[in-house]
Amino acid sequence: MSKVGSKLKNWFGFDIVEEEYDDEELEMEEEQELEPIAAAREERHRERRNQSKVVELPGQSSRSKLIVYRPVSYEDAMSIIDNLRRNKPIILNMESIEIEIAQRILDFMSGACSAMGGDIRKISAKIFAVVPANYEIVGNSDGFKE
């Protein structure tokens, strides 16, 4: 074959020169190539075993809070709704507020609860429980659902 033909074969990779390897060298090279892969696989497996199976829900802290509000004006309704949006249950104490303002706040809270899938229940004459959708109010009082 001509020099041009052999150069083309080399360039295209057809003329492969076989090198002689010792069997032990070949095995050692293969083991060295596989060691990092096996170590990484073992590390991933170990991490998976150590991971907790419990997943914390968004918006939920490890300790829940119940918020007690004693509104003094209609403007306080927005801060109450903000806490409801953050999935926090609220006790609303209307004992020290005028009846007309209390009625406006309750109407607003009722609409907000309905829109967010929450619930509002009368506990006593002027005290109400306002809860987000992920809470259920239960009890045997007249103001509670059974």
C-alpha cells in the first residue's frame, strides 16, 4: 500500500496498532477506572439511607402557633387575613369592639374564609375561631359542628 493510503487509514482510524499489554496491568487499569465510580455509587447510597423520610410541608414550622386577636378597628381585619393566608388558626375576640364594626369584620372574615376554603365558627357570644383549609373545627358546643 502506498504512503498516502496508509496515512489516510491512520487518519480515519482504520490502521490501528495493537499494543501488547500484560494481563495484570490491564486488570489494574480497569480496577482503577472503576474505583471512583463504585465509591461515588456507595456515597449516594449512604446519603439516601441517612436522609429523613419525613418531609416538612411548606409554610409549616416545627411548632404551630394559634393567634389570638382583639381587633380595635376594621383596619385590623387585613392583618388577620394575612395570618389566615399563612395557614395559621386564629381566635378572634370581639368583646371590646362596637357591634357594627364587629359585624363588618365578621362579614369580611367570612368572605375571606370562604374564598380560601377555611372555616369560621362562633365559640361564644363575641369570640370566634377562624381556621384555614388545613384545619378542622370539632367540638360539642352549640357553636361547633359535630
